[in-house]
Amino acid sequence: MKLSKVSPRKSRQARRIRRVGWQEAGAMELIEAYVTATRGAGASARVTPRFKTFYTYAFASMVDSLRRLAGRSDLGKVALKVTWSNNVKAETVRIEDVTYIVLDQFVGQTFRKLTRFTVREYEARHLDAYLFKLYANLSLVNGHPWAALEFGLCHRRWEDHRVLPRVREEEVEAWLAQQDYFVLAHELAHWFLRSGSLEALAARTNFLASLRVAAAYKEHRKPESWRIRSIDESVRTWRVAYKRAFGALPAASIEQKYRDVYSNVDAEKTDLDVILPVVSQEDEELVEECICDAIATDLVGEFAERAGMRYVDGLRASFAALQNMRFLRQVDAMTKVRVEDLPISCGRLDWDSPDVIRWVAYRTSVFALTLRKSKGVANWTLRDPFTLLDYVANAATLERVHALLSSYNEAFYERLHDHTFDIFAEAASIYIVKELRCDPEYLKLKVMSLTQCITVAKWCCDWL
Ligand SMILES: [Zn+2]
């Protein structure tokens, strides 16, 4: 018999295949190939071990919760793949009979940064420096390397503000870290729902029933109802952002210009009108997204309790995560239109966009989840018996949670949102066109190859 030499790598592979079986080994190779193709070589190897450990623990804990919800129904195989790249998203990939949740470590890092800008007071220049980096990132992902280079160079020029002042460890609030788990939980909720099990069907029915009653409660709360932001509220938060950026309140003519742009928002539209495509089940994809958000919030709440926090901390983290997700979608929409010299302020999300509907549905479902939790039926596979009267009778509990989330929401607009979309977007476009593109040093860079351009853009943002 001829003995062939087996290389150490091959024998490791053979051991692994013996351990997990041929089929799974094939899926593992394929997911590795998928990650390399979509996120670049080394996307798996660059993951910080500490984060991988956190995510693996949260993943196992949440899979366990969902399997318990499913009872005897078979949800199928699920596995986690943590990566590190410039992708600010998580996704679900099915290979053979395994559902892989691909989670980029970068998602959590970006979320935590955005939330820091929301909950803390930083100079506007710090935010500008970070936004240049964020726009560079999304331009790169969206296939606009030259735009990425311009944003990257601007980020580099804001040298003194590139690094945020350090925060003492004890001042970092624990709930902030729970945001990453919302993204993970949301993808796992898709896996649960797509199992087609009776429990998944029950979760869907119960969610839609609760959403309708919670929407009625929101209407009942008028005028304090959590409605579409009025033009006056938009002006108020924008004035705060403006003062921080320019050191003085806007002149009357500038304020009027702002009002003219935004006053066409249909203030008569109620939240119920906005979420109609969800409650009437008109848009199946959107319905699934909303249910996954609700299931994910409950999972994060439960996980927060397991980590020694309160359920409401998980709720707050989920709220912040979804707000950040929507924020990133808007930045993403802006970078997509930034071809040639279109100002980045051109890409906006309007009231009919799925992200906005999803967000309004989420704010409504928070009332339902709060009441359900307080009565011990938070898990969505259980039907709740609550009517509008029950919501009114428990208003004090609901309003407490609402106030907590509202204060986060206000800070989000005052410190992050309005500056980004109503001040930075315009100013950055002007700065790039007038300053950067007239700089002889920059013009010298224009002879670079595409590969060199990508490398320099990444170097500017410290991603090499
Ligand atoms: Zn989703």
C-alpha cells in the first residue's frame, strides 16, 4: 500500500470534516468563500477575539431562547459567522441546510460611536471628523472610491478632532453594549420566522393584533401622542444643532429657508396612516421586518436581564440600535447619489420609505411590548388579551418607558441627526468642491490607479 504524505493543513481539515461530517464541512468552506468574496480576504481573521466571544455567547443564549419558544417544532440548523470589514450590516445566508448569520464587528463599533455622539456632548468638529470617515466608509462600500478618497482626506485634515476624548470606564453605560445584540437578534428572528413553524405563525398574528391596539392607544394620547415630528419640533432641534455648529442661533432668513424645505411634510398624517402597509399586511417584506424588530427587542430585553440589567435597558438599546440603523440607511442613501457633483443632501428618506414606516411601527410596538412585559406575556408566541382600555389603565407604566425613549430621541435629533443631515451634508459638499479640489496636493493624487485610490482612502481612515 502506498502511503501518501498528508500536509498538516490537510490533516486539520480532515479532522474537522470527521468531526462535523462532510455536508457541514462543505457549508463551512462555502461560507468562508462567501465572506471572502463579499467582505474581502482576511475578513474572518481580523475579528477581535473579545468581540467574537461576546457575540458567540449572545448568539448561543438567543438561539436557546428561540428554540424554547419553538417547543417541539424544528427550526433547523443555525450558525454564526463573525467578520471584520467595512460592511455596516448583518445578513442571513443559507447554505445547504445551515442558516448562517453573518455579523460584521464593524456594525457594533459604528453603533456605539453614533450612540456616544447622542448621549454625550462633543464639539461639532469631533462629529464632523467622524462623519467624514463614515461617508468615506459607505462610499467605499457603495463603489465610489474617488468619493471615499475625498471624504477620507477631509477626515485626515480634521487631525485634532479625529480621536474622541476618552471616557472613563465607569462612565460608560452598560446598556450601550446591548445594541450589537439587537442586530444579531433581528437576524435570528428571521431564522425563527422563516421556519414556518406554528409558533412563528402565532408570533406574527399576535404581533399584528397588538400593533393595531397599540396604534389606537397612540392616537388616544393626543396631543402628546408620539406623532410625526412637527415642523416646530424640527426647527427647535435644528436650532440647537445650529448653535453648537456655528456658535450663534440662525438668522431669521436662514430659519425661514429651513421651514420652507420641511413645511411640506404632511403633518396631518397620523402614525396609523403611516403604518397602514404593515397592519393591513400589504407589504409582506415590511411586515416581516417589523415582526423581527419586535421579537429581537424581547430577546435583547431578556438577554439584558440575564446580564444583570433591566428589561427596559434592553428595550432602550434596541430603540437606539434601530434609530442608528435608520440613520445609517440615510447616510447610505446619500452616498449612493453622490456621483459627480451632486450634493450629499440630495439623498433623503421620505415618509413612504420602508425604513420610516418600520421605525414608526417600531415606536408603536414599544407600547405593546411594555404592557405585555408588565403583565408577563412579553414572548410574542403568546396571545395578549389587551384592549384599548387596558392600555389606558396602565398609562403610568407606558408613559414612564415612553419618557425614557423620548429623551433619547430628542438628544438624537439635537446632537446627531440634524447636524448630520441639515448642516454637515451641505457644508461638506461645499468644502470638498471649493477647498479640497482646488488644492494642488489633491490634484496630484488624481493620477493614481483605482487600487491606489482605495488604499489611500483606507489609510486616511486607519483601516489598513
Ligand atoms: Zn431584517
